Amino acid sequence: MKDVRKIVYKIENLPTLPTVVSEVTRLLKDPLTSASDVSKVISEDQSLSARVLKLVNSAFYGFPERISSINHALVILGFRAVEDLVLMASVFNVFSKDSGGADFSRAEFWKHAIGCAVAAKIIGEKVRVISAEDLFVAGLLHDIGKVVLDQYMHNDFKEIVGVVKARDILMAEAEKMVLGVTHAEVGGWLAERWGLPSWLVKVIRFHHQPEAAGDSFREASAISLADILCRAKNIGSGGDNKVPSLKSRTWEEMKLPLSSLEPIMKELSQQVKRTGVFLALAREGK
């Protein structure tokens, strides 16, 4: 069994996030930070600024007038939402490269990730005690460990995909068989290395076992439910054809009536249709 954690940390080319992401995060911790302070930092990276504005002006947000500057976006959306957009745009750029493997579609992977982001946001809006914006980011990043394995341990990942096809099992089960760890753990290690918030690290690491996420149990439960809903609706693909069972404690933690599932699924279908710009950025990385 390989010590994947050591391998992940030793890979020289393992991606890092742009400095602007950590700088924006640092600024937003200071209550005296102004919109112009944040705008200046983001605008210095012209490529990133363009990606953020492309997202803000997309059909997904549906603003009636064009938002022409980062400062304008900060005023309209708020600091936290723009911080999330900066992180998302950066992740798309970091992982835009396709490994070229025929058995794992990066396009279908991103469709699933973006679908989960949308589903998680909808769930957050229903539950209310969880930030819908935070859940959107968590949904987008929950399976990021799969891309790390595909891009940096490609031969091992090909073997994993082969086991999934041969045995018709969940990818996490095949990962355990081949590597001894899952994409969730790998994703959690990457999130740690990136310095992402501890709650987000735990959600990524425990989205298949929310009860292990400690004080982030509710957020992890929301992502677990979002993942299951997207699998049930065949929104993209995480690399296998299985729909995990929803644990009773996970459902109970959401405090949602069963009658809420149908409107959530309907809203998910409607909103996913407006996510084309996210998919385009994920493919192009620019």
C-alpha cells in the first residue's frame, strides 16, 4: 500500500493557488478593509479579474446590467461572494489541463462538480443556518482529489477507473483497494496545503462520511446530499455509476421535510442550465 499523503506532498508540480487568493483572504479578515483595497489586489491579476467578471456577468447570476469592474462586483455581490469567485476561478485555471484519459472525462467531472455546487447552494438556502455561498464552493471542490490523482498519479488512477468498471463499485471503494486512501482524503490534504478554511478542509475530506466531520457535520451533510441528488439526476459523472445511500443522520441533520426534495430537484434542473460559463472556464482555464 502506497503512502499517498507523502507522495501528494512530495510532487513538485502539485498546484498552488495564486498569491492573490491568500492576499484577498488576508484582507477580508481585517474589518477596516475597503472594497477598493480588495479590488486593487484582484485587478492586478488581469487574467483572474477577467475570469471573475465573466462569472459575475453570466446567466447564472442574471444581473440586468453589466458589471464592468471588480469594485462594482464587490458592491453588488459582497466581499464574501467575490472571495469565493476568486477561489473558484483560480481552481478552474489550476486544473484546466485534461489528462487525456478516455475512461475519465474531465468535462463530465466538472459538470458533476458544478451541479453539486448548485445543489448545495439550494440546500443552504432551504436550511438557512448554513451559508449558501460557502456551500457552493464546497460543492465545487468536494471531489477535487480525483483530479489530483488523475493529473499527478495518472497510472494509478487508470487502474482505479479500471476496477470501477470491472466491479461496478463506487470510486472511493476502488481507490481504497488500489491506494489505501480515497479522493476525499487526497482532496483534504490539498485543501490543507492551500490553506483553505478548516471547515472546508473537513467537508472535502468527509463528504462521504459526514458524521466524521465534527463541528462541520452539517456542512458535510449538505454536500453529501447534494452529491447524491446530482448522481440521481445524472448531472455529469464522478467516474462511477453508483448512487451512494443517504445516511439517516445526514438527512436528519438537514432538518428538511421529505416534501422539499421535489422542489429542490426542480430548482436544481433549472439552475444547472445556467452554468455554461462555469463549464467553459473549467475547460479553458481562462
